[in-house]
Amino acid sequence: MSSTDKVFEALASTVRRNILAYISEAPLSAGDIADRFEMSQPAISKHLKVLENAGLVEKTREGQFIMYAMKTDTLSGTLANYMQMVCPNSISLKKERKSAKK
């Protein structure tokens, strides 16, 4: 599975998108994240693992806690690459339009 596929698979879940929204402001521990949802901490940990495998979050140890933070460079890079694949730039569109008129 490509890294782009992993990112979009991770983003397919509402829970994971909400986790990213929470940690986009500041790093949070798995327990702090779980407190914001009506699910167990092990279930949240599974979601965090999917996000981590997709390269969307990074974890760091702060004392006895593992803190999760969003890796914005991975998300924005993946989305930018995807947009380039699906939405050609304006130069290509202009060339295509000119060749169609001939």
C-alpha cells in the first residue's frame, strides 16, 4: 500500500479525523485523547497506531507519558501531491485548451 493510500485510509475514519483536530493545536497523551471520546483507551490506541503508520502523527515521551502530535508536513505534502495528480496545473490546462482549438 502506498503512503498516499495509507493517509487516505487513515482519514476515512471520523474518529481519526477528530483525533487529528484535537492534536493539531497541541500534543496530547492517549489518555487525554480517550477522555474526549466515548470509547476505551485501547480503541483510541488502535486509531493512533493507524495515524502513526500513515505518518500523520508522531509520538514523543514526556516523563511517563507518550504525547501524540500531528505531523502537518506529511498531511499537507500528501494532499498537495494528490491535488497535483487529480487537478493538473493551469499551464497544462491552457496547453490542452490551445491544442483542442486547432
